[in-house]
Amino acid sequence: MCRAVPVEVRAVSGRRDLTRFIDLPFALHANHQQWVPPLKLERRLFLNRRLNAFFSHGEAEYFLAWRAGRPLGRVSAHVDHAYNEFHGQRCGWFGFLELEDDEQIARALLDAAAAWLQARGCERMVGPADFSMNDESGLLVDGYELRPMLRQPWHPPYYQLRVEQAGLVKVIDLLMWNLEVTDRSKVLPVIFELAEKLEGEHGIRMRRMRRRHLRRELAAFAEVYNAAWSGNWGFVPYSEKDLDGYARELQLVFDKHWCMVAERIDTREVVGVALTFPDINQVLARMRGRLLPWGWWHFVRKGKIMDRVRVGFLGVKPGYQHTGVAAKLYVEHFNAAATRRQHGGEMGWILETNTAMNRGMEAMGGRIVKRYRIYGREL
């Protein structure tokens, strides 16, 4: 295709355009073994403005880049009003970025997203995030050879170059740590010592979450999340509708052995939470984006396929962060690995600036295996 032909960026209009938006990464990455095709039906529901809880506090537009009648790239522009209200900012986001290796396409897409955000009063554009930092977020800049896990994106190396050529600069990196939870010898002894003292010295006990009460458990998770993460870059509180949607999503991957709660024995106050999930991407890679004709068979057998986990959240309320709650949560992951098929996985993302958590990963014998980057541009 002659690159002298101009690129035209248009907002997605109608069902056919939305199908093109969803299908584009399949065309771009079908020959990359590391890329995991999402379930197309799930993507359609996720992008639906009536069904996704994001749209109760945000707005978005989807764009396709065209050349000679063919879609070659996509991006979203979105404003999270809850984020801006919490931080006192006028920030806009871009996400769902996919494109052929072409500087002109990248510039056209990101300029279109920036113009849409600027028209809505935004002073800065950051991303990528689909739609928030709690969904797939960051641009992969290290770890291309590894398959992404649950709620992780994968991008070819040229994406970084094209985004930077379009005038975006690094804001912050998100780190993924590999952890093998079968070899206790790699863990600093102090971790086990702190965990052992938790109940006797501090009156805090660990238990597993319950599927039948998952929505209630997530309310407790949000309490810990809002207390422990409110100072982190990119934080936005969960709304009730966000938690309703999150509970529905987690029913598909919930495993009580990996979802843990630390609570005070006397008051039942939840003081720490770990949300860890078997890696459903191992199943999706076999489904190739569809339930039919045979995708459903792999999903039914998911318990025999998934042998890795992703620790998506591990947090402790500030007033209890020096009691050994985090150490106990770490140790319970080792205990779960002793009885489950999953013996290792990844933890994160963790902000590169979160010194305490990154040191904790080192103490657990972890190593950084992927790096995702958030970019920004002033508008």
C-alpha cells in the first residue's frame, strides 16, 4: 500500500464499524504467538455504553484510521469524570490502541484522540488505558517475548517508537514481577516470621473469600483499595456500579483458594486483601476469540489448562501495614500453591515508584519480567 495515500480518522459509527474496531487486532497480530485473542463477544459487551459501568462516570469515543478504504488502526479517547473530580484535574485518556507499523497512522490516531479530548476541556492526554488503570493499561516496552496474562495487553516493539514519534513522552512505568511460589528457600526468613506472629500479636486472622458472597467481599476489597492506593498515581475510587460489574466478571475466574481476606478477630474489620486469579488467557489463547464451534470446550476444561496465576491486587490498610499482614498474604500464596495446579505467575502491575512493594517482591524472590509504560501529552 502506498503510504503517500493520506490517512483519514473517523469516529466509529454503527455496528459494522464497531465490528471492524473489535476485529482489527486479529488482523494485525494473528501471526504473533504471544498475542492472546480476546473473546469477541466479551469485547462487544465491554465497549457497550449501556452495559459498561465506566459510562456511569465517564464518556468515550472510538476511532478508526482508514487508508484507501481499509481500516489500519484504532484508538479510543475517553474522560473519566470520577478520576478528574478525585484528583482535581482536567485529564483525558486514550486507549485500545492498535495500528500497523506506520508513523502517519500513529500520529493521525493520537491527534484525533487529543482533539476530541481538548474539545471537552481536557488539558492533558495520558494512556493507554482501556478504560481505566484497573483494566488493560500501559504500552508494553519490555517483555515482548512473553505471553500476556489476565488483563494485560501485548504490543509489538514498533508501538513504542510510533507513540513517541507522535509526540508522547513517558509518565510512569508499571512493573510485572514473576513469582514462583513453590521454592520457599528464595524467600527472606523474616517474611515467615512476620506471618507467624500476625494472629497472636495483632489479633488478625486470614480467611478465603466466598463465591456466594463475592459482591459483599468486593465491597470490603474496595474499602482496602481506597485506603491503601489513594496516594498512587492513576488511582480512582471504585463506584458501586463498578463493583457490580467487577463481581460479574470475576465469577468466571474466581477461585477461593487464591482470593484472601485479612480481618481483625474482634471486630471483623477487613484490613488486607489479595485478589489472585488463574490465568484465563491460557484458555483464551486456545479459543481464538470465539465460543463456537470449539471454543466452549476449552472454556469448560479451563481448570485443567490454567497452571499460572496473576496477583492482581494485594493491599493493606495504612494503619496495619507494619503488622505483618502483607507477609501473611504472601505466605498464604505459597500454601495455596501446595494444593493447587498453579505454582507460579506474575504480580502487578506495581508502579516503578512504589518502593515498598517492589522491595517486597525482591524479598519474595521475584524478578521483573514485563514493563508497561504510560505516556502523556499536554493539550
